[in-house]
Amino acid sequence: MAGYGNPPDKSWWFRVDKLRLRFNPVVTVLAIILIWSFIIACIVFEDSAETFGDWKEWITRKWCWLYVGSQDAWSVFMIILYFSKYGNTKLGKDDEEPEYSNISWFTMLFACGIGVGLFFFGVSEPMYYYVSNNRYYADEYMPDNTLAQISLNITFYHWGIHGWVVYSIVGAMLGIMSYREGLPMTMKSCFYPLIGDKIFGWMGDVIDVLSIITTLFGVCTSLGLGCIQINAGLNFLNNDIPVGTVAQVVIIWSITAMATASTVSGVGMGIRRLSEICFGLGCILMTLVVFLDDTWFILNLYVQSIGYYLQYILQLGFHTDAFELASPSYGAEDRGRQTAISGDGSQDGPELWIDWWTIFYWGWWISWSPFVGMFIAKISRGRTIKEFINGTMTAPIIYTFLWLTIFGGSGILMERFAAKEGLCCKPDSNFKAIDPAFDYATINGNALSVNDEVDWCELGTCTQCARDTIMRFEAKGWTSEKFAANLLKTQQMENGELGDFTEVEYFKKTLDYGRWDNRKAVRLSCFASGAIDEYMWFYLMDSYYDLGGFLTVFSLIGLVLYFITSSDSGSLVIDCMSANGDQEPPVPQRVFWALTEGAAATALLVAGGNDALGALQTVSVVTGLPYTFVICILCVSLWRALAVSAGDMDPNEHNWKESYFEFCTTTDMKSIIRWVKNIPLGPYISAKGAVLSWAQKPWMVWVYCVMTYGAFLLFIVFHVLEVVIDGSWAIGWLFYLVFVTLMTSFRVGVRMNQGINGTPIEDFFACLLCYPSSGAQIDCELAEGMEPPSKDVMA
């Protein structure tokens, strides 16, 4: 079997046997300092939530193209990998068999990957798209059925291939390098094909520190969401349980304690059994709702939604809201465009819709990738690349789509029938119109009735909802006095005359209940408008006849167990990374990282305050951005590792004689001086190597020097001219790209003449990011006696 020959682990270790501690001191200490500094800053600085929001918006406006485009590129890469000859390569030795059965493997994949999020967004996300402003909702001519289907389709997009692909890439790479090549299971090992033994120095430590920080805050986002929803569920069952930061902090630490106990038991016992239980609870819940709701509607919707997803995935997958982020549609009225439907006065939808949803999701998925990728690599030993991709990008997605169809589709159906029954959102302006509507009502004796001669839309607000409300109470036999008393109490709560109510208490106390097919019904859209979507799930569960209470409690149990599983898995993986990939890190370290997770989640909730969800979303987006670049480089590394494993590439031959990063990873003064020399002389040395490689006349070196030095000089000149000529910086960067292109062509010529592994794309980025390093590599080749190509090669 070809490969890297099981290179020895040269990682740094710190061991205290009496205290049962062993970890990488650089990675652990640096990660602890950065994470706890963030935690303290969140608690101390009151305006940190506002700062988070500014960061998130900046990333969306500047890097949306990267977040969206990279997900597409990674998806294409994995499809190519699946059908390539490398698809039969095993994550392990050729004779190894899978450690876990297919059922256990799948349940652990699902539970650690997305469990908590599906409870939080399973009902609320499709509902938001259906009733809130977005680029589809703003089209007043779109049929409502089409809007409902699009709402599910966007949800599928956020939970489908584009999300799972990043897990698959990281997991496959870790499995290959750890089980097949014998390297430690930690993120730095993924870059061995590119930088070799330098992963055991400071570069590898930086990769692991970044991975720990990204993982921890990605997990904290899920823990925060789960905590918010558990708090809502407990409050739903018992109004005496408060909703707010204090209660949520108590929940986080209670469940962190349970997760710590599970973490101590390891994958084989705690996580595995919890995952199987969670998966079983989810299946039971889905099955019951399919039977209790409109079964045939759900089956039709599932088939239909799969078709819509496959048809529109390319359009959705590349959409970046480019025009929405750039500017409003100025002059739309002049062009005869309708502009009255959207809340911001246009048909384009909110300016930062993609910031609220798609960018958050991609940041969240990416920030989870070190954690989930390492976890699924740990449980996937002995499986082929094809089996692995099937497991991570097929089965879980099909299951997830079924979940979203059942609960998201049922939520939309409930919203429609609640509207049919005339149910309202009482804090909404339509309900406020009940007051004048009541003045127009005809009172016969002490009975409540509606005067159909009244023009309900001449009251200042169209009050059809108010009219329907009065008619429902009339049908119940309410007296006018009872209705008036109820209305007065609602208005007093709205005006704050009955005491201070939180937003949640106000919504719950003024929610308009009704009956639909013997089921309790509410308008779920009321919660979308109030931005308290964590309640949607429980109101849907509560609507299922006499089983409502049972399903609500059952959901809470499942949510708590998924919460524990995510925290459990996350802390174990973080500990493994801090301990150089140790598969069984010491128990005290596991406990420490589990508690650190709880502290970080607490800090985010405290910093977010009333906008805790916003703070949780922001930290995922911010930490996910740098890791996007990491995953892009990792794709190159994965392909090279598979080529070496298959014998298509020899890792010990056809390489540059000096590493690209030699200048910053060595104490050899000769290499450092060579790099410094190439700051001014890099273009000359690169041109000299190219002329030799292309077998050109020696005087061509000076022609190329004039071109490269001239382009670089103009890059500087036009930046200086920015002082007097606004916009000249753009011309300057144009000349820098000319400079980089020339340097790339020189590097390609030398690389091909020397038979060195690589691609023109890699050469371009090598020159773009640090041309002295590229020049130093060519300089080293020249120093070792580079020969021009033979006549046969030239022919």
C-alpha cells in the first residue's frame, strides 16, 4: 500500500502523570487564553452584542460571495471525488472492516450533526419564509401555494447538500491521514500532504488552536439555541417558569453537568447510546405526527419538495442577494414596478435577509466542521470514501428533509386553517381594530352579534380579522359584556396597565386560540412577527388532540438528550485536538472542556441579552469565515493525499527543494537570508529560472525584469497618487495582478522543467500571497544546479 510511510508523531507534549494530564502545551494554553478572554469580555462589556452585529453585517457585505461560492465548489469537489477512482479508498488499512454497524453509525452521524437545530428551526424556519418579508414574499402576484413550497425549498437548501458537504470533507481527510497514514487525529494532520513535518511546529499548532476556537463557538451556538428552546418549552408547560437569561443560564449548567458525565464515559458508551436513543425518539415523534396530521398531505409534500429541491438547487445555491446588498431599487416606480408589498417599501425583500439566514447557516455549518468532521472520522474507520460520502451526504439529508417536511409542512397547514377559522394575532394592528368594530356591533339584549351592514374597512384599518373574531365569540354564545371585558383586559395589557409583561408573556396572554378539526389552533405567524419563534414547535405539538401535552413533554425530552449529545461530542473532540489527537484523553481534561463550553455559551447569552439569538448567530459567522479558507486548502490536501495513497504521486520525489514556508519555520540562517534576498531580487531570480527552463536567450531575463519590476513599481506609484487622484488605487491593484501573473508564469515554467508536483492555480496563489517565498524556492532550485530542458522534451 502506497502512502507516506506512517510518519512519526513529533508533536509537543506536556505530561503530569500524578494529575492524569497530557496535552499539547502550546495549543491548550493559547486556546484557553483566547477563549476565556472572549468569555470575560462578553460579560464585562455591555455593548458587545452590538459589536457582534456590526461584525456579522460586515462579513455578509464583503464575504457573501465566498461563503456561498465555496459551498458550491466543495459540493462539486465531493461529487467528483465520489465518482473518481479514489472512491474505493478506505479510511484505514485495506483489510479493515467498519467498527460500528450501519444503524449505530447513522444514528451517531445524525445526532452529533444537526439534532438540536432541527427542533429549533423545524417549524419556525419554513414559517418565517412563508409569512415574513423576503424576496419571494414581496412578490404580490406569486400564488400562495407557490410561496409555501418555496418556503420549504429554501429550508431544504440550508439543511441539504451544501451544509453536510463540509462535514464530509473534513471527516474524509482526517480518516485518511489518521487511520491510513498513522498520523494523530487532529486538524493539523490534514495538512501533512502540503507542508509535511511542519505540522508538528507552530503552523500545526495555529491550525489546531483555530480549530478548537471555531469548534467551541460553533457548538455554543447550538447549545444556546437548544437552551432557549428548552426554556420556552418549560415555560409553555408551566407559566411560573420564567423566560430569560437567568433561567437559560441555569438550564445550560444543568445540562452541561449531564453532558460532562456522558463525556467521561467516551464514545463507546455515552455518546453512542445517547445517539441511538435520540434517533429513536426523533423517529417516534415523526411517525406520530405523520399519523395525527394530514398523512396524505405530508406524503405528497415530501415527494413534491424533493423535486423542487432538485430543480432549483443550482439557482438557490449560487444566489447571493447581490442587488439587495448593493442598494434599494431606486427608480422602480419610474420603471412601472409595483412597490407596495414589502415592509421596506420595495418588492425586493429586506436588505440583509441573506445575512439573517443563509450566511448564518454557512457560518454555523463551517464552524461545526472540525467537531463533526473529527467525530464522524472517529466512528467511520474501515469504510470506503464512497460509503463515507453516502453516509454523510445522502442518508442524513433524506432523513432531514423528511423531518422538515413533516413539521414545517404541518406548521404551514396549521397556519392556513387557523386563518380560515378567523384567528388573529391580538397585538397586531388588525386586532386593535376590534375596539371600533365593537362599537359597530349590534347588541340585541345581552347577546353579541355582528352588523353585516357595516363597512369593515372604513374604520381606519381593514378589520376583517376583527369581524371574524366577533363572529367566533358570537358562535360560542358570549355576551357583549363578557366580550367587552375580555377586550378591555387585552388593551390594558397592551398599554402596560396590568403590570410589566415580558414580550413572551404578552404574546401568550393575548394569543387568539381556536379549534380546527377538533384540534387546538393558533396563528403561528404571530410568533414570527414577534421574533419568538422558539414557541412555534410547542404550539404545533400541543395542537394534536389529547396527545398534545404528551408530545410537548416528549419533544422536551428529545431536545434535552440531543443537547447533551452535542455538548458531549463537542467537548470530547476539543479535548482530542488539545491533546494532539489522543483518542482517549484524560478525564480531567474532558471535564475542563465541557465546563468551558458551558461558560462560553453562558457568556454569549449574557452578552446578547434580549438578542441572545443574534449573538449566537454572529459568533458562528465570525469564526466560520477564516475556516472557510482552511477548508478550501484542505480540499487540495485531500486530493493529494488520495493520489499518494493510490500510488499516483510519490511524496518523497518531485517536490520543491525548499518549503514555501521555510523562512518562518526554520532557524537556518541561510534559508532566512535567501528569503530576505528575494524581497528585492525575487522577480529577477524567478525570471532567470524561467529563461533557463524555457531555453531562451540569456538577455530575455532583462526583458522580463523590466516587465515585472515595472508592474510592481506602477502598483506603488498609483497608490501614492491616490492622495491627489481619487480612485487611482484601482489601477495600482491592476498592475499588481499583472506582476503576479508574470511571476506565476515564471514559477510554472520552473516547476514543469523540474518535474515538480503542483498546478497553475497553486502557483498563482503562491505568488499572490508571498512572492519572496516563491522566489526563494526557485533560487534554491538554481543553487542546486537546474538544467535546461532536453531537446526531446522541447520537441
